[in-house]
Amino acid sequence: MKKNILYSLLTIAVLITTGCESLDTTQFDQNSTGNNDGKLDSKYVLLPALKLDNGQSADVVIGQPDMTSGAGVGPAGSELGPYSNASVLNGKLFLQSYGFNRILAFNQIPKVSGADADYVIGQPDFLSSGSGNDNTDLNAPLGTSITPSNYASKYSSRLVVAELANHRVSIFNAVPTSSGAASDVVVGQSDFNVPPITTCTAVNLQNPYDVTTTNDGKMIIADTGHNRILIYNAIPTENGAAADIVLGQNDFTSSCAPVMAPGGLFMPSGLWSDGRRLVVVDSGHHRVLIWNKFPTTNGVAADIVLGQSTFMNFAPNDDDQDGGADLEPSARTLQFPFMGVFSNGQQLFIADSSNNRVLVWNKFPTQNFQEADRVLGQNDFMSLGGGLPTAFSFNFPTGITQYKKDLIISDTNNNRHLVFSGN
């Protein structure tokens, strides 16, 4: 199966590290399913639940003129490497384009296919695509997040962007409203416009893939090249701020090697949190980890694992629970899930990227290895898919976002976003 170029390059880099280490797992009971009772607290129901059918067709395509094209739509609307979850603020849509080193901004979510963006972030105009490390530049942008407008007194909303090739996260103290805007704060490096440092510390990053923010003002980074998650108790306001908590490792400096354990990580790439729970896409272990209570100490173990029958299994599509890879996927297996994870507070969505599908749990999972209820991108749970674009298929999906009753999915290898209406 065709592998994504980012996956291949980063796998090589990570495997150079020496061995895997162990975390303190004394808090962990391998048969436990955690303390999530599945009951909903209205405070955390963020959006309406969506009614979706297996193999449902999309209603609108962004980045292409129609559902079967692959040539793009011109400089103001084309995408190249649209990874990660989209960001939406008051109906305005922000879509990153890794290959063009930019974020496209739409003043409203397009209702027709092939729409042009209204302005661009990371470039002075739609015709430019170069990279750099100044505060007006982006270099291989991946995950983006917009802080909720009810957070913090000084800033109404902020845009944060994970830049893989600059080994940093850039923070815009106000969400840009025109092309060429400059970011204000950098995390992962001491300043803008300096050669990057990627050592394993509480300050530096290596190939960050995703970043997200929570309603209570935390910032969380998938520090993918260091096989860990960094948590900041408040969104930094000064350059080079240190993280407060690390997951995937016991501490900030002793090791950044992959770890096979209930709290260990290997190429973590995607994040979702409502401030109460945390979900991490652990790509290298072909699984997704759920913390039912937001972590407050280093190296704490997850409560629930999806995609694997136990926390110590790591083969792709291992439905036989024997520790070996299976050819066909099922409703409970994963094969290199990458970046895309989202919840509306009730349902959970995961981009099962190398199986070319998105899995939907209609209730937030409460058990290990729990089966999904719906699948998008395939007609059933046993198919692999991929290939030429259609109105319902994906080729390596990597991002999922819901706004009202629209579900927006990044279809990476088809260089497009698909918008599904969930009635």
C-alpha cells in the first residue's frame, strides 16, 4: 500500500533513536476500561451529533473543481498536502496546505465545489509558495487550532500553527483577517528567524505535527519527532516558553525514544481535547489513546486504547488479537491513523488513514478495542479503498472537523477537502 511521504521520512528519523524505554505503569490495570461512564455532561456537548450513513457521499469539494478531478482550481483555491483538522471561527474556515506553505482562509464554508479562498496566511499573496522562518512565513504547516473566543481576557481568539520544518509552533495573538499577517509568539524555538534547535528538552520541538487548545486555555502539542505530547497550562505569551507536562515519556530530557507502554507513544500525530478528556493518535503503534481525565502529571498512562486489543499490541489491523498484522480491516482495527481525530462531545471521529477511511463512534468510547458504528470512505468495514477520487472515497484522510452540521475531512493524497452534511 502506498505510504505517505511524511510517514516514511519521519519513521526513518525516529528509528535512528536508540531503543524503546519503559514508563512507570504502576497506576495501570491492563484489563481496566477506565472511569468514563459514558454519561454526557451538557457542558462538554460542543456540537450536535451527526446522522451519517456508511459510504455516504460528500456534498462539496474544496481544492478541486468537482468530485473526480485532481488538477486543482487555480492559485486561490488549490491545495497541496492538506493535512490535519481544519479550523473554524464564527463560520470562517481555515485550511492548511503543507506543500504550498500556507493556510487558506474562507470567509464562509463553501457551499459549491471549487471555491476560491478570500485571503492567505503564511504568504503575501496566492501566487507565492516559498518557505521561511520569519514571523510572516510558514514552513510545512500542519496542525492548526483557534482558541475558543471565551478564553482569556487579553485576547478574544488566537490562531496557533504547528510548523514541521521550522520545528516550532507559531501563535497569532489575533486571528488574521488579511493576507501576509505576522505571528506574535513562537514556541519550540527561542525566537523567529533563528536556526532551529531540536534537542530533547522542555523547550525545544522536533517535527511537531499537531497543536490544539482547550476551553480553559491549555495548549497541547504533538511533538512527533520526540515521541511525546507537551502540555502548556496556559497558552504562552513569550517566545521559547517551557512546557508544564509531558506524556509519552517520564520526563522532559532523559529520552525521546519510542515507548511501548500504556502511556508510551511512537510518532503521535493528532490531538483532541475538551479540557476534561484527551485523545491522542499514536500513529506508530496503529492505535488511539484516550485519557478520561485530563493529565496533570508526567508520563501518566491512558485509560482506553482503540485499534488494539491491549496496550501492548501494536500491529496494524490486528483483529485476531494475536500481535500480528491482518490483511483486512474491521470495525475495531486501525492501520496508521494519522492526525485526524475529532469529537463533538458525543461522537468520536478518527481518520484511519492507511485504510483510507474515517471511523465514527456514535457514543464516546468507554472500552478498549471498541467497535466503530459508522464508516466513511468505504461501503463497509472490510474494504481498503483508495485510488482515484470519487464523491465518497478517500486516499489517506488526515483531518476531521465539524461546524454545525457540516463534517469537513482532509483527503490528503487527493489534495482536497470534502464537506459532508450530517442531517
